Amino acid sequence: MDELESRHAELINRLRSETSFDVFDRMDILHFCVFVLLQRNRTKQQKQETDELIDNLAKQYLELQVEAGEVDPELPSGQSVLDVLDDYKITHENPLAFPMLHALTGVDLILDLEVAIIVNTTDEKFVVSDHPVVHDNPRFKNQFERYLAGIQSRGIQIFVPLSDWVQIMLYDPAAYIIDYSDKKKRRVLATSQEVVTGLNDMQMINAFENIFYRTSNQEQKFVNAQQRLSEHIEQENTIFRTLEEEEHDFDTENEIIESGYRLVDYSPSLPFVTQRVNVRFTTERNPQVREGHKKFVSELLEDARQQAEGTE
């Protein structure tokens, strides 16, 4: 990862100094997309969410197998596995392996998104959290609860703070129109403190444990912000549901377990963004790209499995 991180650092430093996206060639853009995906999937919060997902899905799957008679629930102690299931946590030795793989191979999934470089011209600085890449979907948030935050979701917005004065917004051009101050450079100006505060609020809401800021003696300011945003910070976002055969479209007669991420009821006020009206929501903007990515990842995993078995 060292070589990749060095390349990313060079790109980010260039964005900070030039505040322009037209300085990037095709390969730079591809590396920038990898950077965004890695920053989202390479955090302590992502590890915890993945651990919870593995534990939840594995236990629900085991319960379904017991109910179907495919697994004997009786333990050597005479207890039922279902009675003691909550006493144990099912995990994987490297829970971030799959999210990292998706980040490194998922460039095509966000290449259709447009870019806005938000340049902060106020005295209020941008902050960054320990989970810095933030997803939002204000276009469809009031219409749907789930599946709005996926990188392929129609209406997605992705915010990536880079410095006190520069933040990147990736957005779905089918759902939003951006009033650029310099369209060639993909630059917009944050001229009001309300904009900066809203973007900083998103960092507060999505932070796992820490907020980082450069200017000292601001502790009380962020304590107040935490209290103001408490209902959003404490909201449970990851949800699970068990769907019966008639409730899903998969080619199986069995129940399936679905998980979804529900966005908080908060979005920053961005006067340079206008929502498009005549656009319909879909969980996958480009289904063919998604299917191609899934096939590619499956082939990678199969190759890795074969290589591992060949070296034993």
C-alpha cells in the first residue's frame, strides 16, 4: 500500500494547492476514485460495522438452518444453540478484507459521478473526523429510508474533506445541478459560515470517536455542536430485515436477510446545489457496471483461493 498511498498523497496535495480538477489526467482520476473508496472503507468504524454485519447475518442464517432442520441445534451440554447464541460473537479474522477489496476494485462504480471542489472562503475552518468520507442523498431522503447511501445509489453525494479550506463533493449529475464559480476547474465557493458549519456537522454526525481541528481552544464549541446534533449522532443507521419468499425477487423459495443503511435526517445547506425534479430513484445507477464489478471480484477471489490451495 505504500506506493499507492504516496501516489494519493501527491494527488491530494495538488488538489489542495491548485483547487482545480482539470489538472488531473485519466490515470489521476482513477487513483483519486480509489483514494475516496479507501478512505471510506479503511476506518475503525467500518471495521465495527462489518463485524456487526458478519455477526448478525451469520446468526440469522444459523437460525434459518435450524428452523429448516438442516442443523441440529443441540449442543454437547444439552442446551440449544439458539438459547446461547447471543452469548457469542461470530466474526472473521480480517473483517476489512472484503471492504478493502471493493475499494481497490470499485473505481467503475463511481466514475460516473461529477466533482465539485468546495473552497472555503470564510474564517471558519473545515474539520475532519476519524470517519471522514460522508455520504448523503438529499434528493431522495424524504421519500425512502433505505439504500440511499450506496455508491451506486441514484442521488448520492459523497463529501471528502482535504484541508481547512478545501473539500471535495462527488455527486450524481442526474439528480443535481451545481452552480460552479469556475466550471472548468469544477470549483465552487463556500462564502457563508452556514455552509461550512453544515459540512462540519456532517463530520460530527458521522464521526466514530474523534473530530480533528487545527485551531486550539475550540473544545466548548464542538461540545455544543455535539449536543445540538445529539439526536442525529445517536440514531441507529444499520438495519436488518428478514424477507419471506413473496417479499423479495431473488431466485429462491427461502427467506433472505437484507441489510440497509438509513441516512440521518440532516443535510448541509448548500446554496450552489439545485435538485433536479424529473429523476427517479434506483438503488443502482448502472446495473451493468455493478454486475461487471461483482463478476470481477468473484474471479479475483477464486484466483486467490486457487493460488492459496496451490501453495499449501
